[in-house]
Amino acid sequence: MKSKAVALRAVRILLILLALAFCAYSLVSSWDDAVQAFQQMSWFTLVGAFAAGCAGLFAWMLGWRTFLAGLGSPLPLKAAFRIQYISQLGKYVPGKVWALVTQVELSSEYKVSRARSISATLLAVATSTACGLAVAAVTLPLTSAAARDRYWWLFPLAPVLLAMLHPKIVTWCLDTALRLVRRPPLEHRVSLGATLVAVGWTVLGWALFGVHLWLLCGAAGGSGAGLPFLATGAYALAFVAGFLAFIAPGGIGAREAALVLVLSPVLPAGAPAVVAIASRVALTVADLVGAGIAFLLGRTGGGGPGGQDLPGGDVAGSVAERAVDPLP
């Protein structure tokens, strides 16, 4: 057993180092373009966009934590922060599974079963995708003809995906998947209350990412009363497009292409590419800063539901924990 634990720890370290290497490559490969983009913007704008991006990532982490608590594994904020921010470096490795693998392995250190960890992550991903499509469907058809003509087929999926987040449907899907791999069904079912809390955190995250992109668009010459809505919808659509590009690490390429398409009619020539590059670098740095803080926090004081927490860290977890109950 000891040798198995050592091997698993070595695999975790290898995955994290691999993710850091790909993340660093992503920054270095676009550094010259990023410097040129940053030179066209004020430091005030860049700091504001960076802060909004960090806040959006934090809101999404709280959504994932809410799902995990709803499944019966409430975690202190410090533990959830460490797991989420370190594991999200895996999205920079080609393929979409490495962030999930890292998250599952890190969660096991806090006595979270693999079934619950995978289920919470899948729910968080489904929620961010469904809410992102909903945000894009609400904001873009009236503000971007280009997005309406190119991505119209995605918008009708929004209500379908949102409806599929209902606890009864979610529970059936997860239990069916577990049965197929010969695992017992989930002990706890996420209630409607916990789902709504997680959706709320996710939508707040989308709004903050909208602020992030709006600030960059304004600095690149964009203006008008509809720009905040266009920026929010553009980022949501670009994120979904990047997610659908399965191989591309972090959705690179697909996300930027969607941003350029949507923003080109409202920004000066060349500005959409500048905004896309600035957004990519700012959010990559946000991921690295979050992971760095998570490494510095370490495991002490946050090693389980009884561990100490950051001030005010039990808000989302306690709400979701109270919401764990049988389905109506």
C-alpha cells in the first residue's frame, strides 16, 4: 500500500509539472504579441481586467464546491481553493481529461471519493457550459449579427442544457454512468437548492468575465451602451467554442477566433486580435497566480471538513450542505 501511495503521489507531481510546462509554453509563445497588446492599454485597465478575471475564476470554484457539498463532501474553502486552482492547470495540457484527473487525485487527499469528485466536476462543467450558452443566447442575437449568423445553432441548446441540470435528470445520468462502470450509485443526491446556488455562482462568474473583456474592449477603442453585453456574450461564446475544441489546450485558437469574429464589427481594425491576446495572457497569469497561492497554502489547516478555514469560507459550503436531501 505504501508503494502504491508513493506511485500515486509521483503521478500527481508529474501531472502538475507537465501542466506548468504547457502553461509556460503558452505564455512564452505569445509573449511578443502580448507585449504589443499591453502597450496599447493602460495599467489601470490591465489590473482591472486581471482582477475581474480572478474574481470570475473564484466564483466558478465556489460553484464546484457547492456541487461537491451537495453530493455529501463539503470542503473548507482552503481545501477547495487548493484542489481547484492546482487542478485547473491541467487544462493547458492537450486533451480535456487532465484537469479532471488531477482534480480527482487531489480530492482524494481530503477523503473525497472518486465518484463524488468526478460527478461534481462534470456537474460544474455542464453548468458553466449551459449557463455560458444561455448568456450568449441572451446577449448576442441583438448585439452581434456575426455571432448570430455563424453560431446560431448553438443558441437553441441553451434551454435544453439548462433543463438537463434538474436534479432528477442529473441523478439519473450519474447513477447510470456509475452502473455502467459497475460502481454503486451516489449516496447523496444534489438538491434543487444546491443546484440553484451553484448556477448562481456560475452566472456571477460569467458576469465577471464579461467585465474583464469589456475593460479590454474599451481600452482597445470600443464604445457604446451595448458593449458590456456584447463583451459578456462574446466571452461566453468563445469559452464554449474553446471547450468544444477538444484537443486544443485551454481552447487556444478556437476561443480567439470566436472573439475576433464577434468583436470585429464593433472594434477598430486589428483591435479584436489585441483584445483576444490580452485576455488569454491575463487569464493564464490569473491561473498561475491562483495555483501559486494554492501551493503556498499547502494542506495544513484544510485537510478535511473539520479543518480550519479561511475567514468567511463556510458560506457556500454550508448552504449546499444544508441542501443535501432526497429528491422531491
